[in-house]
Amino acid sequence: MVLSEAIIRRIDELMKKNNLTVYKLSYRAGISNSIISDCKRGKVKEPTISSIIHICEGLGIELKDFFNSPYFKDVEAIDRFEKRESKIS
């Protein structure tokens, strides 16, 4: 799985678990709701660690807890994934 997809899935999972909308999470995290929306829509390919830290703060979890998920077990960076895909085509 590509890193950006794993991040999107993890954010979705944690938002559902905490019964949060994008607006509620952004308010709790102290960041613009467009940052979270752009991540979820795939507009941002690789969110910054700073954005993820803010999201974690809004969720009341530590960064290590965010990445402690099966989604990140075999994650690949986007550039490595794209290079591998172009070789196959």
C-alpha cells in the first residue's frame, strides 16, 4: 500500500472510532479543515509530519499510536511505488 493511502485509511478509521467529522477534528487539532479534507481526497500525496502531529493532538493520541496500525506494515513511498508501476507497464 502507498503511504498516502495508508494515512487516509488511518485518519478515516480514527475519525469513525472517535465519532468525529472533518470539521470537529480540525477544530480539536487547531488546523484548517481543508488540510484534513485535502488529505482524505488524495489532493495531498504525502501530508507533512507536522499535519499528522496536529491530527494526533486532535484525536488525543501520540504519533506512535497513529502509525501503530496494520495499514503501515508494508507501506511504500509514492515515488518508489510509481517507479515500480512504470517498469511493469
